[in-house]
Amino acid sequence: MSDKLQKIIDARGPIKKIGVLGMGYVGIPAAALFADVDKFEKVLGFQRNSASSGYNIDMINNGESPLKGEEPGLEDLLRKVTDTKKFECTPDFSRITELDAVTLAIQTPFKNPADLIPDFGALIEGIRNVGKYLKPGMLVVLESTITPGTTKGMAKEILEEESGLKAGEDFALAHAPERVMVGRLLKNIQEHDRIVGGIDEASTKRAIELYSPVLTKGKIIPMSATAAEVTKTAENTFRDLQIAAANQLALYCESRGINFYDVRAGIDSLKGEGITRAILWPGAGVGGHCLTKDTYHLERGIEIAGESPLDYPENTDSIYVLARKVNDFMPNHMFKLTEEALANAGKEIKGSKIAMLGWAFINDSDDARNPPSEPYRDLLVEAGAKVMVHDPHVLSYPNVEIEKDMESVVKDADAVVILTGHSEYFKLNPADVKEVMGKDQPVVVDGRNVIKPEEFIDGGFVYRGIGRGDIN
Ligand code: SAJ
């Protein structure tokens, strides 16, 4: 414990004023919840006044959420904390000097996963802005998902370079990764346990003081900054691995002519005595901003900062990277199923009209970051198909027409292909769909196990489904 830092923090007193950099899916709900804590006096949300997102500032200060999609409770909370001016959004980074703690919730995508190069541009700019106005005794927390080693490495270096202060002596520094999912942002922040990792004990202690008041059901799990970085990247990597395991088993079941869902129910039945066989769900692919990149953060973290050389079987791919490859393969498999089914109906992809149902990467959401639908659509277009896309939630997407009227998309289609498990697709009625398609041998391909195959086959459809080797 750096006594010097603890003394400076004690002299500064309890955290009263907080800043949040990055007014997005993580930063906005986090800032609003901080502002709703009685003992915190003021929260500033920092947003660059850029052409692409400057409009957020006025929206937020009017108590409106610029986030797309349903976020239960967020608008009411935003209105409450902006009406009282407890929460204010500003482009003026110099106001960081007023604060006791600053968090950074900025996207950390990968430029090129193949050679593990992340795009830390926006994060570095944010850290520099904090460094410029950093004062002794302040706490800086990285909430973004980052390569293990970044907090004690790049972040610490930039903050010290910009401020002339020393981390762990003059200011506190920690990593407290976000664990939110769209559609339940506030709930996740309040109810999920919070991993808090300081670069030293004083930093961890100060970060615990910041996050504890926001938690309702969740509890604080303290650890070192690097352990926190590995925890976050690993929890998403493990989820991706579990999904890949389900996808691979589904491909095996297809090749063996059996039903994955029977097998899954069978494996899942082994319970009790602490046995859990959590099998996730196969599907048309893995999208989003998290599972598609966090494996590479973890891999990079081992590659660039391994304390001791990694002991791992020679010339052997990391199972985590292999899992990424299996999950990235699923849109290709959807293409193969579509091709096969059309061939059964005496058709080719070339010249066929394909109705894609679902563009969002996750069900009942408008979030279309890295959607598996995109590589699937690209393969169809390349093969000469006419493609139309329906999604009830996604408003727009670069270079893709997203239709809201499902009938216009399904009309005259040779094949209907389900890519996202939106609730309304569970209600698809074979007779209605067949009528709108107007084909003798309509094709349906189910990438999310949302329809009952028998009903469609009895309705005259050629059916293909992920994992349904018993029917395909
Ligand atoms: N998916 C499957 N099969 C499954 C589960 C998901 O194919 O059984 C697909 C989904 O369709 C989607 C993708 O994987 O395309 C990701 O889905 P997700 O449910 O993991 O959603 P994310 O990426 O928004 O949320 C994950 C969560 N991480 C974990 O549960 C470990 C969430 O808790 C994190 O907060 C989030 O990443 C994040 O921000 O890191």
C-alpha cells in the first residue's frame, strides 16, 4: 500500500464528483446511476462535440437517451438526474480538474484480429484527455474491455506522461470492466458482481468506494488490475468457446443425421452432485462488440506481457482462437444449407430471391454490431442471389436496405432464411409464408431453431436447420 497515495486520498476526502468519458451503451447508464447516488454530488459525462456524435450532448442534457432500442428505466433515470442538474454532459474536458474520479468506457475494437492489433485510438485519446487535467488524489478507472497489461502498461504511461504525476503515488488507477448487455444495461450494472482491480491496494480501495453505492444485488470482487483484465476477456472468451463447442457438435450431428437438440437435452440431463453440463446454443454465428474480439485481447495479453514464457503444446492453435474460427464459419455453413435446400427444390443460389429474416446480432435488439448476417449476405450476393433483409428493430445499416415490412421481403422469395431469433419469427405460420412466397417448393433455412420443422415440411417446404441432421 502506497502510504503517500492513501494520505493524499484521505486529505481529499470521500468521492463527491465523478466524470465518465464515452457516452455510449456503457457510459450513459453508468453515469446516470452514479448521479442517482445521494452521496455523490455531481457527475459529468464527457462527449466530444464531433459531427458524428456531438448531438448526444444536447439530447442527454434534455434527459433523452441517444441509445437505440429499449433500455428499461434509462430514460426516466436520465430525466431525473438531468432535471436536477446532478448529471450534465459536456464537451469541455478541462472540467476534469473539478473531479475526484474519472471512468473511461470507450470502444476497443480490433483493427486486424489476425495479427492481434487492437484499435486503441479512441481509448488513447480519452486517456490523454484525462492525463492533461489529472490532479493529485484523483482516481482513474478503465471500464473498457482491454488487453491484459494495458492498465499497468499503456494507460499508466500515458497518464504519467501527460500529468507529470505518478500512478500509485500521486493518483489512483484501476480497471473495473463493464459486464452489460443491450436491453438490460441498468439492471446489469446494479445486479452483476463488479470486478474491481487496482494497480495497488489504495487504488482498489478507492475504486470500491466508487462502485459499491451503485450495486443493488451485485457485490464487489476485488483483485489486481491485470487479473481483472484477464477475468473480463476470459469470461467472454469462455462463452465464445462454449458456443463454438455447441456449433461444432451441431455440425457433427448434421453429418451423422441426428438431432442436436435431442443430444443437448441428453447431455443437459446429467445434473446433481455439482455436475453442470452447460451447453449453449448453436446458430447462424456469433456477433456483437464483445465475443468477436475479446479472445484476441486475451491472446494478445499473453503474447505481449507474459511474465514467464507460456508453456503450451508446440505448433498447436489456441483453443480460443480455434473457437473464433468455428463461430466465424457458421455464416458459411448457413450458405451451404441454403444452397443444398435450393438444390432440393431444383434451384441454384444464382438468380434466386433470398429473404433474410434478422440483421441484429442478438434477438429482440436493434444492436447490429458485427452481425453474422453480414458475411452470409455477402456470400449470397457474390453467388448472384437477389437478397432482401427484414429486421423489426434495426433502423439502418451501411449499404444494406433493412425492411420493416416482412411481407415485401418474403414476397416471391425462393428461400426464407432466419438469422436472428427475434420473438416475432417464432410466430411464422407455414401456410401464410408459403402463400406470400408463391412457390411450389418454398425453402426455409432456420439458423436459430425458431420454427417447428415438421409444421413447415408438412406445409410443403424444403427445410434445413442448424443441428437438425435428423431432418435436413
Ligand atoms: N450466441 C449463440 N449461442 C448462444 C449464445 C449466444 O450463438 O448460446 C450468439 C448470439 O446470437 C450473439 C453472440 O453469440 O450473436 C453474442 O451473444 P451474447 O449473448 O454473448 O451477447 P453479448 O455479446 O452482448 O454479451 C456478452 C456477455 N458476456 C458473457 O455472458 C460472458 C455479457 O455479459 C457481456 O457484458 C458482453 O458480452 C460484453 O459487453 O462484454
